[in-house]
Amino acid sequence: MSEKQQAVFSIEKLYVKDLSLEIPNAPRIFLEREAPQVDVQLHTEGNPIDEGIFEVVLTVTITAKLKDKTMFLAEAAQAGIFHIRNVAKEEIEPILGIACPNILFPYAREVISDIVSRAGFPPVILNPVNFEALYQHRRQQPQPSVETTH
């Protein structure tokens, strides 16, 4: 038996964990002809669910507004279950924060485009995302500290 075991990284399951669409100003909003201001928010979260098994969720929130009126709000939580074994502990977090979201993003992009177009709006095509830069940026943010009294 060798001392160094082969690293394992595999996709067990990809699925839409949550999906929502709101069109608060329908039907009047469909009469508007101006292009909306579109805001895109991304959030990733990775958690262990068993030994060597992790769930990663990439949540994409799209808000389209026209002046002070919301045209639509679409949110998709694209999730995946990943099998990660024989990897150094310090490498798990970057895998969950970079590699897994990179796998999930094309699926989330398709779900968002589909739900927005099915709602009667032009599809929203999300631009590629640099999850490594987002991960590094998050790591540089100050973490909340726990105050202690002496």
C-alpha cells in the first residue's frame, strides 16, 4: 500500500437548489421600451455534508430596474455535490471557492437566461466570472472578530 494516495475530485450531482422569479410591476412593466439597469450579485458557499463529500452552492441574483420600478428579480441557487478526498486540508477551501463555482457557473448562467426569457424579457447572458479573483478578494476582507475582555 503506498503512503501517498491519489487525490480524488469528482462531481456526484449537479442540481438547482432554489429558483425564484418576481415581476412585481406586471403587466404594465411590459409596456416599457427603455432598457433596464441590471444588477448582478454572486454568492458562493461550500459546506461538508459527509466525510470527503461537500455541497457547494452558487447563488446568482439578478435585479432589473427601470428608474424606481423593478422589472424583475430572478434568483437561482445552482448546487453541486462534490467528492473530494486525499487533498491537503489547506487546499480544500480554494477548491470549494474556485474550482467548484467554475463548474457550477455555466449551469447557473443557463438557468438565469432561461427563466428570464420565459418570463417574457430578453434573456440575461451573464459574463464570465473570475472566481479566483473573487475568492482572493473575500480572503482579504477583514473577518468579524470576537471581542474578549481581560
